[in-house]
Amino acid sequence: MVSAEQEREPTSSPSAQEKLSDAENRPDTRSFRVRAWRRLKKSLSAKIGVTLVLLMIIMAIGAPVLAPHDPFDFHNEYRLHEPHPFFPFGTDQFGRDVLSRVIYGSQISIQVGVISVAIALSIGGVMGLFAGYFGSWVDTIASRIFDVIFAFPAILLAIAVLAVLGPSLVNVMIAIGIVFIPQFGRIVRGPVLSAKNNEYVEASRVLGADWPRTLFIHVLPNVAAPVIVQTTIAFSIAILSEAALSFLGLGAQPPEPAWGSMLSQGRQFIEVAAWLSIFPGLAIMLAVLGFNLLGDYLRDVLDPRIN
């Protein structure tokens, strides 16, 4: 026979309570989407940044469709021809269509940005995560490695790496990734140092959670916002660095249509065919501007203190 006290006991099962707790702790993705949309509507710079980045991605993916000519085809009768409807950006000293080469050059820039940032994030991010969480000698070793890399100017360090590995597009990605390691390491280390002492992290340890669960489930989410912002900024710097290294002849090798190498070749004809330098230079400027503005937009969206 069931007593009155037993009838008044809650009938919810532990699994239901756990689900309710998980729902309360789950990030409010709907409010994030609303905040992102409001910020996008309010900010002109955010609209410009998102538009430029989307255009660059579309241009890179749709290059075979968007390019009016093959970027490697020679048109000997149209060498150094000024812009006109058939060649909207003109032609270079070999009669190649500059517009098609600029469009295909976006593929190289996107590829360099993605791979170099992935290298830096996977190495520097993990080092910063472990350094901030474990401290002690792990933090000391990681911090000294970051200090040594930071001691060199970025472009000189990249040139030194390429001097050892040799000039090529793959080696440019590796060199830029090495340069970015301490930036991501320090961006991750700081939030981890503060997050590991939070009450909910201490509670997870008391309840018996091992360090991988505590680190990756409870601490890692605290570094997501700064890492996302740093990734977009690093992406723009990677594009600029690749252009600089290709301009020096250390990046993509001819006849690859890299923006930096197109600038380097165009400077020889700057007085008679300025379009050879103008259009690749504009492409670099707009790409870097787009990712910088996108980084500012993401920073504003991910910071709840900004209305």
C-alpha cells in the first residue's frame, strides 16, 4: 500500500533531471544567431567584410566557371594588351588573361590561409592548452618556445624556414604556420589559466572527472571565442605573407597564378602596363580587408558585453 509521503515524492527520473540540467547549461544558440543577425544589420563594416569573404570563397570554388579563359593559355597576338571586353583586366607579357589568373589566384590564397592556420592552431593551440592547464614545467617549456619564435620578425623567420626547406607553395604554408604558432598558443593559454580555477571545473575534479574530460569538456569551450577571432585575423595575415613571399620568389613558382608573383612580374612593366600590378594588388587588399572586417564582426558577436 502506498503512503501519502510516497505519493508526494517527485516522479521524475534521474535521466529526466539530467536532461533538464543539460538543457539549462546548453549555450543559447538562438540568442547567438539573433545577436549575429542584429550586428550584421547594424554594422556597415560587417556587411562589407562578410560580402568580401563570401565573394572570395565563391571566386575560389567557382574559378573554372567564372574565369573567362584558361589562366595558362598564351595569346601571342594580345601580349600586354590593355583591358577591353574580351580581356577585362588586360593581358600580361605572355598574352595570358589577367582576370582569369586573378580568379585562380584566390584558390592559392585560400589554400595557404586554411592550411597554415590549421598548422598553427593544431600545434600552438594544443601547446597553449596544456601549458595553461598543467602549468609548472609544461608552461615554462611552452612559453620559452613561444618567446624564441616571437624573437624573430615574422617575415624574416618565414624566409629562414624557406631557405632551409626550399621555395615552394607547400613550404610557404609550413613557414607561415610556424610563424603563427606562438600567437595561437598565447591566445589559448590565457583563457585556460583563468578557466581552470572556476568553480564548475573544480567541481568536475571533485566528482572524479579525469583531466582529459575536464580539459576538453569544461575548459576548452572558454577559448572558442578568442580562437575564432584570431583565426580570421591570422587568415588575412597569411594571405598577405604568402603574397610577400611569392613576390620575393619564395612562394608559388611560375606559371602558378599567385597574386604575389603576379605583382612581382608586373613591376617590370609598371610604366607601360600598370594593370599587371593594379588588379592583383587590389585582390590582395580586398581579401585582407574582408577577413579583418570579418574578425571585427565576430569579435563583437562573440562578446556578450557588446550590445
